[in-house]
Amino acid sequence: MSSRARVLILNAALGPLDYRVPAGMDVAPGSIVVAPLGPRQLLGVVWEAERMPSDAEVGDNRLRNLLAVADVPPLGAPLRRLIEWTADYYLAPPASVLRMSLASTSALEGARTATEYRATGTIPPRLTPQREQALERIGDRQGLIRELAQLAEVSDAVIRGLVKVGGIEAVEVDIDSPYPVPDPLHHVPVLSPDQRAAADSLVKGVADHIFTPTLLDGVTGSGKTEVYFEAVAQAIRDSRQTLVLLPEIALTEPFLKRFHDRFGYEPIAWHSGLRSTQRRRAWRAIASGEALVTVGARSALFLPYRDLGLIVVDEAHETSFKQEEGVHYHARDVAVMRGKFEGCPVILASATPAIETRQQVATGRYAELKLPGRFGVAEMPTIEPIDLINEPPERGRWLAPRLVQAMQATLEKREQALLFLNRRGYAPLTLCRTCGHRFQCPNCTAWMVEHRLTRRLACHHCGHAEPTPRVCPECQGEDTLVACGPGVERIADEVAALFPEAKTAVVTSDTIWSPAKAAEFVDRMEAGDIDIVVGTQLVTKGYHFPNLTLVGVVDADLGLDGGDLRAAERTFQQIRQVSGRAGRGEKPGHVFIQTHSPAAQVMQALITGDADAFYAAETEARKDAGAPPFGRYAAIVVSSEDQRCAHDTANLVGRSAPQVEGMHVYGPAPAPLAMLRGRHRYRLLVHAKRALDVQDVIRAWLGTLDWPSKVRVTVDVDPYNFL
Ligand code: ADP
Ligand code: ZN
């Protein structure tokens, strides 16, 4: 019997440490413990020593005692393997990954009880009539003294008296009330034959309980949600847990509603907006296995589900699944790994799957189920380009005449229209008409964006904001500032001028910042309280408004510059998703795409709807360039508030790059965002063959180097953001 335990403590700067397990304490791998570190007490998890080497081997006599074990189930082996894999793959400290699992400290403090009271069932002798009546009124109900007193219409003292004479007793109850169990039979839809076939296959996967990643590829409005709900129903019947990952917190509210319609109860929602008591309750229910269905953004991925039977990644192509801070992981890819370790099916649902995912299907690693048509009578919308060179908007306007006419016709039919422009604020650039002064963020290499609604100039990278000045700070000219280019607020102004009677809503992260705000927007749309929506990418996802029949893409070319490797793919996905909002009910939908280059391949693919040809060409181009998924990238970003330091360290990293067959290092060069949040940034880009274990190479390479503590070096494996 060893009384030693290796513990991964929640301190990213330290590796795992060994502790003594005092007599009478029981721990096993996965146990969550409290360990001393210097004068402090830290949370940690007991780990298999052979899987987590420690470079601080300590003799038995110098070990410190573990202080406590949390009264919650140990983290399961599949989750421990996932934490190891994530740390290894994304070059992150295991403690940083573990922190995402232990996401509620209050949950670890054990069951919390409150004292409630109820009748004992025996009636004490010689009761006063008042006490007797009180007991009668209380019956078999249970509650706090005050609650019982109110029920019985007596004072608290009467209840206390009854406790003393044995008519009422105290009981300890758990403060975390249980969650209701969703009902698979609550409202069973009648599926179309295509849907039925896909659902049957998914249900079988859940019943078999083996790891099978499956791409559920269905056009917008084909009923992907209804189909994967059948798989969720099977997991519920098997009393196994399901995790549904959604890309955006704003999407959860409509999802909860649909879930409620199908299963009679809402699932557990896990997101950053939870209060600490809600987090605690959810975490404990997830760990005990009581929480059968959890829906959340990417942070829900590392929670300690006791028995996962199914993972669904909805809108799996969304780039917001990529975490850009702390541990730089991609939730879609980690979800597949979790399914692998748990031995359960993983469903990736999308109308516009990522090239990486399609490639997994092509090579047979993922299965594929297709839903080729829209559900019911709904047809795919018509899509027409508007060539901005031949049919330009009027001077100082952004909407071409043909789009304006279509909006007019839509309003006359009392239907709804959506204008899509992926740019928050009023104008992306503000300058002085007299001297040409431009407003730059003091912390970032970025122009300030004018927000007229809040009368501010804001930086979209660091959040810095200041009141829009009336006087140019450079030439002191008054009222000389002009806005260049459009943002959604400016489009909303144009709409208000064109259609003064129409009710318009601007939908961006500035206006929809919580699930409640999203729900309010959905309600207003459904009630017909909005005629025209002007929105950013936030409106491209998930929403289903049957009366929305017109979509106008204000600037389809916007996402194409910048030269990032996924620019065309992302443009295609975004515009196809937003087009997919049109005509989802009985009324046909129409989409207009304003572009300067209607002949471009991506525009042609959108207009003809030939996704396969577009993807084939994109895939070929990626293959030629050795870009993902055929090759791999990793970005190394060196940053510091001290430019000299950042520069010198970046050069040191560059000079020390190892010569490895199949790997090439570009840079260092100033990052496109050369300054971000006050830090100067340099970037190295590692490009490698797919077969190369590039993480091993980078670990060895950076492991030998030393840099000043004011420099930060971060590695982004499989980067999405090339800024
Ligand atoms: P997707 O996620 O593929 O865009 P949804 O699951 O949102 O599609 O389905 C589009 C609409 O059609 C939703 O309102 C949904 O409730 C409805 N729908 C889909 N399939 C069915 C079905 N079998 N029975 C009833 N309604 C359905
Ligand atoms: Zn900034």
C-alpha cells in the first residue's frame, strides 16, 4: 500500500507534485483534493504517477500531507486522458486544461444542506388546540420554520414549541434541487423519409455506444436539429448523458425553447453568464450523472460528465469554436477526442461543413449522413448577384436600387427582410476632412470604429472606447470628422431614410449580448414587430423565422481581403448561412448578393449553389499549398509591452529554429496586429508536413530557450486567426 499520491495541482507554473495520503484518507486517480503549497492551499487532482512524470521527486520523509478530498465523484479516466491529450496537442500546461474541468469551486465544497421541518406523524399528548390545528394544516408538507408557520397561520414560536414536544422534526435537505428528466416521448415529430433514415442511423450509434464521429450534412432548414434530437432521445432512454455544443451564447435561448417543445423540459445550460449557485448546481449534477442533457458553449466540453452517451457539435463549421485565449484549442476537434476517450458517438451538424471535416469524411474517418432538401414545402431561396460596378447604389448610399426595390416589395407583402453586413458600428474609419487625421487605438494597430448609438469611437480588438470628439485633435477643426465606409448602424440609417415607416432592428454583439436579449429579439421577430433586421454574423446562425423572405448581403467582398487561408471558405459559409435564413416557411425566399466581382469563384458557387465544385477547388488549392488539412501550421507569437524585448526574443526564437525535414519556419515578422492591448507582437509561422509531430519539435525548441519574464511566448496550434 503506497501512501504517496501524485497530484496535478491548479498551478500552471508547476508540474505535478507528490503528497502523502494521511491515514484514514481514501484517494484514487481522479480524486479531487486540497493540497498544501507553501502557505497556501490549492485544488488538485490525483493522477496516475506513470502518466504524469514529475521532475520534483521528493523522498517519503519530506512529503506533505494532503489536506482533504472533495466530496464529489473522481474525474473519470476518459476525462483525464482528454486533459492529457489537450495539453499535449495544444502545448498547454495540463493544469490550465484541468482548470476548465474544475469550473466551480463551490461545487467541490460538498453537499450543502439546509434544515427543513416536517411533522413526525405522532401526535404528542395534551396539545393545545392551536398546536393541534397547526399540525393539521401542515399535513405532510415540509419547509423552513417560517414557511410552516405561514402555512399554519401561527407564529414561529408555535412551530418551535411543536419541535420541542416531538410533533415536528428537523430534516437535512440538499440545497441543490434535482433537475427534471427530459421526456423522450413528450412531442415526437413525424420525420420525412430522409430524416428518418439519418435519425435511425444516429439512434443506432447511441444504442451501440461506440465512438463514431458522424457529419450530419444538411442544407439550412432541412431539420438537422429534429434529427439529432432523436439521438438525444435514445441517450435519455439509456440514462446516458448528452452534451450539445453551440457556437454562441446568443443561440442557446432559441435552442432551449425547441428542446422544451420536444422533451417537455429545458436542458441544463452551461455558459459564462451563470450565477455561482447555478454553476455549482449544474456542475454537481453533471458530475453525478443526474444532468442528462447539457447545452453549452465550448467551455462545457471539459466538464466531468459521469457517463457521456452522445456529443453533438451544432453549426460545427463555426470558427467561434476556436478558443483564442488561454488554452488555444478548437472545441470541435477536442469534442471528437472526448468522444473517442468516452467511447460514444459524436455528431457534427452543419449546412456548410469545414474543409477539414469534409476531408475526414473523404478519408473514411468520419461517417456522413445527408439531408439534401428543406423540410416540408420550404424551398431553397433564389440567389442573385448585384454587380456593384454596373448597378451602383446612389452616391453616399450602400444599397443598390434592385435591392431597395426588393425590400419595398417585401414590405408591401408584410414579410420580413434581413440585411447582412459583418461590421459593427457606424463606420469602420473616421477621419478629419481638413487634415486627414485618422483615429487609431492607443493600444492596438487598429483604427477606431465609430458607434453613433453610443456616440463613441471604439477599438474592436481591445475594447478601448472614447467619446467621439467634435474637434479634430490634430488641426482643431470643428465638425470636420467624416465617416468612411459602412457599418450596420449606417445601413440602419439608410433604411430609416428609405422606409421611414418600417420597424428596424440592429442585431450585433452590441445589442444582443445575453440569451435574454436574443430571446427578446426572437419574440419580436415572431410577433412581426420587426420588418427589417440589419445584422452582423450573429444573425447568420440557427434562427428560424418563417416570415423572413428577403436577404441582402451588403458587401459580399468584405471577408475576402486579408489573404487568410480560409477567407474564401469563410465567405462561402457565412453567405450561405445567411441566405439560409430566407424562405424557411411556406413563402419562397430571395437573396441578393452585392459584390464587385460576381465572376469570382466563391460568388459563382453561391449563385449556382454548387457547393461541391467550390469545395473541390478549395480542397485542391489547399493540397497544392500543403495547407490544412494536408499540412499543418502553428503560430508562435512573442509579445511584450517592451518592444525591444519582444523584438529580441522573437529573433532568438527565430535563430534557434531547428532544421527539421518537412518543416519550414517563416518570420519572425511584426504580426499584422503589431500592437494589441498595449503589447508589441512578433509572429513566427511554422509550416509542417502533416505526418510531422510538430508539437514535439516546438516543445524541444522552445524548451531550451530563456526569455525575460516580461515577454510572453504563446503557441497556437492549428491557428484560425492570422492576425
Ligand atoms: P436546420 O437545423 O437543418 O436548419 P431545423 O432543424 O431548424 O433545420 O428545421 C427547420 C424547421 O423545420 C424547424 O422549424 C423545424 O421545427 C421544422 N422541422 C424540421 N423537421 C421537422 C419534422 N420532421 N416535423 C416537423 N417540423 C420539422
Ligand atoms: Zn485597441
